Amino acid sequence: RQNVGLAHTMLGEPEKGREILDEALALAETHGSAQDRADVVNALGITEYRLGRYARAAEHFEAAQQVFRELGETESAATSLGNLGATRSRMGDSGGGLEAFEQALVLHRQAGNERGTAMALNNIGIARQHLGRYADAIEVYLEALEIEERLGNQAGIARTCGNIGIIYKNLQQHEKALQYMERALEIHRETGDRHSEATDLNNIGGIYGDREETEKAVDYYRQALEVGEEMGDRAFLSTPLINLGDAFVTLERFGAAEEVFRRALALAKETGNRGSEGSVLASLSVVQRRLGQRRAARDSLESALQIAREIEDKEDQRDVHLALAELHAEAGDFERAYGSHRRYAELQESIVHENAAAEIADMEGRYEAEKKQREIEGLRRDN
């Protein structure tokens, strides 16, 4: 019954999956082994995650990995740790997510599981990226990509390309970002991975938004929302909603923007996604500013800043401080504006230091050189 329940969850019916898994857990507790119980608990964690109930999901993954470790099931423990890391990250705990991913990496390497190692490296890269450590993130992404290409793992290649694309997007290197992201989207569509397809569409929309091709960005965000809604993936929907609202602001469609942001805020609160909640509040403040509602805008930004500090998200802290500086300047409060802008500059310097782009280019160059050398060696062996 565990496999049936999990299948319902993965096919977009998490409520039905939860019902079946509850029954499976009751059977495992009375007639099953410790391994059976841990398997069901891990599946329940996946289901709760898909339902957006992250705190419950984290409890299930933590319990499952502990039992797997006690049983000496290294690979199963690593998988549950990876799930735990993803859940903590979704809850806004990037540091806790990184810790779980690093534990998973150790276990995958101990087991000699290259595919699991690549997955853990990707997850570590995501956590480092959220902490503003771009050069460290690209280093592990390139290591993961090398493994995935050697294994011929198309799903892994797509996942890693998508992650690298996000880094280049953050560095405003749009052509490279699109190159990696479109490769990821093509593979995900070929393999029928709808969840990843939605993520790719959202990310490509972000690249076009950065390029000020806003109508094209709106089209990609709407495609991402459509796929996410078809899959019943409530954990995902906040992100394209926020991005769509931001695009409407750029197009000065403030009524549409506020409607989208209110929907996204309700969803973030419902699912306990503190990171998304803070992002929505920051975006909502833009609409409030444009409508002349400065007090409401300030309140939204201060709430967003508090959340960003709680979850230790440097990028969000940086962005909110810049918005506060602009808001204080508009109100003629230049002392506060200066203080907020100084804090923005400090955070910006800590996130993207002067030689970050050079370090990343150097690492990519080394990766390409090593890849070419492997190809030459392969040709020599063939001859």
C-alpha cells in the first residue's frame, strides 16, 4: 500500500496518497518491520511536502533517516536526509538545509553511489546559492555535471543545467543563463518531468524579465502556473505567482499585480513558506508605493526584512534594504535612507565580491578542458 499511496502523490493526488499511506503506516506498526515503518514515514514526508505542510514533512524525514541509520541502510538514510534538506530549505532554513545535504553527500560517497553524490552536490549548490555563496555553488554544480554526463543521466544533466542557469541569471549573464536553462527545459519535456518543466518555465521567464522583455516573461510565468496547477503542486505555485505580479508591476497593471500578490501571500502563509511570504510582502510594497500608500509599503518591507533575517537570506535582506532606502528618500528622511543604503551596499559586497565572475569562469574553463581531455583519451582507446 505504501507504493500505491506514493504513486497517487506523485501523480498529483497527494490527499488520496496521504489517506492510503496512513493506512499503510497503521499496518506497518502492527505487522511490519522497522524498515517497513521507515519506508512509509519517508513516503508520508514526500506527501506532506507536496501538500505544502513542511513542518510535518520535516518531522517525517527526520524520523525516517534516524531509523535507516540505525538499521545500517546508508542509501535510504541519505535519501531521507536529502528530502529533509529540501524541506528545511523550503521553510527558509538554508543553513539547516545545507547541513542535511552535506550529511547526505557523505553517505552517498560512502556507498559509492555516483548518482546520489551528484544529487547531493546539486542540493548543496542550491543551499550555498541561497546563502549568497555563488562561487562555491558553481564549483559543486560543475562537479555534479561532470558526474551526470559521465553516467549519461539525462534527468541529472537537466537538473544541474537548470541550477547553473540560475547562477548565470543572478550574475546578469543572460545568454549563458538561457543556454543552460533551455537545455534543461528540452530534456524535462522529453522525459515528461512536469514539475521540473514548470520550474524551468518560471526561470526562463525570470531571464526575459531581467532582459526587460516583460510580455515574454509574463507568457512563461503563466505557462509555469498552468503546469503547476495541473500537477496540484501547491509548494511550487508561490514562486511564479510572485514573478507574475512583479511583471504586472513593470507593465503598470497595478490592480492585476495586487490580486496576484494577495493570492501568493495567502498561499505562502497557508503552506508555512516563510521565504515566499517575505518575498510577497516585498513585492506588495512596490504596488503600495506606486499607489501612494507609503505607510503600508513601509510596514510590508519591515515585515519582509524581519522574515529575511529570521531565515538568514542575505539576498532578500539586501533587496529589502535597498527598497527601504528608496522609500525613506521619497519621504525626505535622508538619515534613514542613508542607513538602509549603507546596509544594502555591505550585503551586496558580501554576496558578489569582485572576483566572483572570474572564479566562476575559471572553474568552467577547467571543466571544459577536462571534458575535452577525456574525449581525446576516449578516442585514443578506440584507436
